[in-house]
Amino acid sequence: MAEDGGGGWFPPMDLFRSEPMHLVQLIIPIESVHSTISYLGDIGLIQFKDLNADKSPFQRTYASQIKRCGEMARKLRFFKDQMSKAGTTWSLKPNILADIHLDDVELRLGELEAELIEINTNNEKLQRSYNELTEYKLVLIKAGEFFKAAQNIATAKQREFSSNKLPAESLTIPLLKDDESENDLSKQVKLGFLTGLVPKEKAMAFERILFRATRGNVFLRQAPLEEPVVDPTSGQKVQKNVFAVFFSGERVKSKVVKISDAFGANRYPFAEDLAKQSQILKEVSGRISELKMTIHAGLLHQGTLLQKIGEQHEHWNQVVRKEKAIYHILNMLSIDVTKKCLVAEGWSPVYATKRIRHALRKAAIDSSSQVGSIFRVLHTKKLPPTFFRTNKFTESFQAIVDAYGVARYQEANPGVYTVVTFPFLFAVMFGDWGHGICLLLATLYLISKEKKFYGQKLGDIVEMTFGGRYVILLMSLFSIYTGLIYNEFFSVPFELFGPSAYACRDDSCRDATTIGSIKVRDTYPFGVDPIWHGTRSELPFLNSLKMKMSILIGVAQMNLGIILSFVNALYFRNSLNIWFQFIPQMIFLNGLFGYLSLLIIAKWYTGSKADLYHIMIYMFLSPTDDLGENQLFNNQKTIQIGLLLLSLIAVPWMLFPKPFILKSQHNLRHGDIDEYELLEDIDDSLHGEANVDSEGDHEFEFSEVFVHQLIHTIEFVLGAVSNTASYLRLWALSLAHSELSAVFYEKVLLLAWGYNNVVILIIGIVVFIFATAGVLLVMETLSAFLHALRLHWVEFQNKFYGGNGHQFRPFSFQLLGNEDEST
């Protein structure tokens, strides 16, 4: 929960440990319970306990009210969908209006839903009629062309036949003339026809099926439409063909009808008479014009209604969500029917007591209750939830810690130290003040748009980046600082703080090695001397510097973790952890790796050429041998032997005493009272939660405790070595970042510059910019971020941080999600 901790941008003192919490009980009169929960939701400082956990949601008292709110939420989602379809904008900020009662909201939403559904139904019917008439008009036009073309062909053939007819009628007159068939009209064959539209993609299959089903006893004409038409059934635009099927007989007609229905064809009536066709086309065109005007008027009415809904939508949505949340809380309370009150229990911060009491008094006054609510603190041994008061600066750092695990109640919080150590470790791997400036500019842009972006949906990646803007801000500032120490600006060294302290004695050292350079000035005042970036042969110096610095940083941070474990043990008065965890761990870690850090600093200070690898290896293999030229200070061998012995003693010190002491304490506590356990357990209800802990003490298993301590000891001993080696990733990532930057600079930018061609130079600059942005500013940033995250979660926090607590989740209207809930 992000809340202004009173510390501005900097971490408040409350972050060092979670807020003191207590379990409170509220006895609220029935008449003021709704108002009370509403005021408590406004201040958001109580996490209510579910006192009806044994009941299903449908068995609870206010299940009907929740269902009612769910129905109103459904209507609001329906309105939102309709506004989205119509392209109507709605206000995301609720209008400041007078409080509206839930009954009024329910009545208004019902009326609007009924009106909107009626409008939609009418519009759908009108639109369907309009689409059908549009298709009918196209059928009349296209099918009319079929008949006109057929009539013109028949007329032309008849004229041709008349002109070519012989006078003697020798050839055209049949040998036998059937006078009966000519006079009997019932024996003359009359063709029927059907017209309509079929989807263009189904036209070929439609034609084949017709031919096969009727054995070729139909005649089909098709003509494609130039533009797609809106299908009356689906409402989608579809490419269609106009068809006319000519057939003979009712059986064939029945087959044609079934096939056209199966292919989704829309059939329309068609008059054979040309004059009647023209009349129908004129009537259809007139009806289309009328429907178009009617549909337009209906859409205007719908738009006006949706606009009115949009003005109040967010306000209604907030009212419904608040009411639903209130009834959810009321379902968690215990009802005392005889006393006409409800009993609530929950966790709250100690500092919030005055605000909670004030809210209870205000609710009693507003509801005109004659009896006020009762507030009292309950004593319990249950572990309270963890609550840190954070601000917009510290909440992202706290989120990094909480992603690993929520701190136990009153446990030392790594979030305070993460504010400094996380961006610093990132910068050790990302040290380049040119790249740091690029990150800083991008972060300053996000911070400048903070008010605009806050609360908006930005997409997963952008939203995550915006949420961590202050983490990236410190990461960029620390990267500029370490970049100045490394003296790297896009891998190029600069003499920012003065000229180099070294110069070449002759030309032999200019491009090959630093051997032959002499010191001609005072030491470079800040960071690495620019001469050490001259050639690849000088890289061993930077490698050695970054590697040793990684070890120093790692040992320092691991010592901080062990010190915080001591702070936890001191706070919780756990003397066993102080004597048998903190002290031997400090001895073991510093007896080996603390001593290595001391040797690194002594070598830097004295300028000695001692081999630290040789010293550390033979400290174990031959601790009594003379150090010779590897000796850095007086009595070094004696100190090494003492530290080695202490480190060896620390291992059994961690392993053996604690399990035996715990066994002895258990025997002293329970050894003499076994015969009275039956009497103590007669009335369990009087002991409450205290009995749970006492029963847990009786389940002491020495073998389990010893195995647990053995695992813990092995884990720490091996972890001390592996964790120290893990910090070498600081050196590896820093070297990789520097080398990649140098490759892009030398093999892209300088190479393009050497061609003395403007086009190649522009291409080289573009490639350099995109490579720097994509690889170094995005991928390398993400890589360094993840490695810094691992160093905090594994190497640092595992020394003291349990992370097995549970988050304080108060009932607050500000934390209500915007997601749509289904009922």
C-alpha cells in the first residue's frame, strides 16, 4: 500500500521495520453499520477478518444485495460495450454530484437498459429490412437484365426466322400435325424461376449441386455484384452473385429451394412482366429512402442516450463498486441478532486508532444512531500482517523486495538498503556516463509526464517501466558516477579532471603497452587515468581493478546481511541466534573472505606485487610456510593461522550447540509436567490460541532440529564461497558492457568515418545509434537489472530475510480494481 510516509522523496524511518499492528474488534449497531463500513473504506486502514468462513457465499446475510449489485454492474458493462460500439466517448472521471442512493441508481439503470434495448431492437429490425430491400433492389436490377437480354435475343431470332421462312413451308412444317396439343393449353410446358443472391465463394459449388440434383434439368444464370453487400442475417459485408434458376415442375422447384437454403442464399420474388418490374423497383427504392431516414433518426436518438449515459457512467460505476465492496465486508461480520449489532474483527496499524475512532463517531452521527460503535483492542498471538508506509519514490524499491517475499511482521526490511545498493550494483555493471545520461533523459521524460501517464493503461512494458521510473532514475545517476570512475563515455576516455599523470618515454610504448610510460604529473584526481584505456594490453589493469572491487562490494554486502540477522535476533530477543548464528557466521565469512578483502586493500595501499591467489591457496595447504615476497604486513602468517583456526571452529560452533540447547530447554519446560497435561487440556476453550503454541512445544523432535541445523550450516558454508564467487558477475557484466561499447564505437563509427564518404558515414552513425539503443541501452540495461536483482534476492537477503509474512491488505475504496466483475 503506497501512502505518504512523511519523508518526501526519501525513505521514511517507518521503512526499517513494518508498522506496529494490533487486532481490533468493532461492535457496530445495525442502523449505522452501512455508514460505518463506508467511512472505514474511505480511510482504508483496517484489514477485516472473515468471521463467517464456514458459510458459503450463498448462505451469507447480504448475498441478495451482492447479487443485486452484480446485476447493476452487468448493466453498466452493457452500457460500456454499447458506447464502445457506437464510438461514444465517456468521462473517466466521475462528475462531482450529490450522493445518490443505490435504489435510485438501480431504477435509473433499469429504465435506461430497457430504453436502450428497445432502441437497439428497432434499429436492428430497420437495418435488417434496409439490407433486405437493398439486396432486393440489386436482384431486380440484375435479374431484369437477364430477362431483357433473353427477350432481345428471342425477338432477334424471331425476326430472323420470319425473314428466312420459305413460302411453300416445305421444310418447317412437320409431317404429322398434332392439332390436339396445339389446342390443349394444359399440355404446354411452362418454366418457373427463382431469383436471389448467393455468396460469391459458394457460387461454383451452388451451380454444381443444382446440376447434379436435377440431372441438368435447370438453367442457371449468375452475375457478380461490383460491391459487397451487407447480409441481412449476419450483418457482415459479403461478396455475392445474383442468380436466376429456371426449372420445370414442382419437384424440381422444391429441390432448388432446399439447395439455395443450404447455401445461405437469400431468395426474392420477381415479376416476369417488365412493366411490373419497373413499378416494384420504384416502390423498393422509395422504401429504402424512407428506411434510411428512419435509421438515421434512430441512431441520433441512440447517440443522444449514450451520451447522457457516458456523462454519468463512471459515477454510477463507483457507486455500484463501493456498495458491492461494502456488502462483501458486511458478509464477513458476525451478526448478533439479540443485541441488534454486528461484530467485526480486523488488523489495523496502531497509529490509525484515532482516525478509526473518529470515523466511527462520524458514522454514528450521520446515521442518527442512538448508540455509538464500540472499539477495542484484542490480545492475540497470531502473526499480524506486514505494512510499510511508502511514497511514490520508495514504493517501487519496496516492490522489488516484496516480489521475493513479504517480510515477516517487524522483520528488518531490506527495502531501505535496496534504495542505495540496488542502483549502485546496477551501475557497477553498467558504468558508462554516456549511457547513464541517455537513461537519465528517458527517465526525466517519464517523470515529467507523471500526472498524464498515472492511472492510464500503457501496455505491459511501458507500464512496468513507468512504475519503476524512480528506480531507473537512481540507476542512471549511479551509472554516471561509476562511468566517471571508469572514465568511459560510450567507451571513450576523456581527460575531464585534468591531463594523464603518465607520458611515454619514447615511441615504443605509444601503441603497444604501458611499459615504458613514466609518471610526469600528480596522480589523476578522480577515477581511472585515461592512459589505461589506450590499448587492449592495458585491459588487465582494468580487469584486475573491477574484479577486486567486485569482491570488496560482495563481502561488504554479505556482512551487512549478517549484521541485519543480528539486528533481527536482538529485536526478537533470540539469544541463540546471536551466539550460534551471528557470531560464528561473522567469524567464518570474515576469517576467509574478509581477510581476502583486507589483502586487496593492503596491496593497493602498499603497491606490493604479492600474489593474492598464492596467499589464499597456501593459507589452507601450507599455513606454516614462510610467505616470502607475498608478505604484505608484519605478523601476517600468525594472523592467517589464527583466522584459519577460527574459521574451522566456527563450523561446529554453528552446527552442534543450538540443537542440544533447544533440547535441554524443552526438557526443562515440559519434562516434569507430563502427568498434568490431561488436567490442563480439560477446558480447551479457556486457553484459546495460547494452547496452539504450547502444543507445538510438545512436538519437539531432536532429529528434525539437528538435521535442520545441519542443512543450515552446510548451506551457509558452501554459500559463503558460492556467493562471493557470484559477486564476480559485477566484473563480468562490466567488462562485457565496456567491450560491446568499444566494438560498436571502433568497428562501426570509426570504421565508417575512415571511408571519407558522407553516405557511409551517415549509415555508420545510424547503425551506431540503433546498436547502442537496442543492445546497450535496452538489452544490457535489462541484463544488469536482472543480475542486480539476483544479487539482492539470493546473495544478500538469504543471510537474514525470511520473506514468509503476509501483506496488509486493508479495505479501501482507493484500492478497488477497475476490472469488470461477473456474477
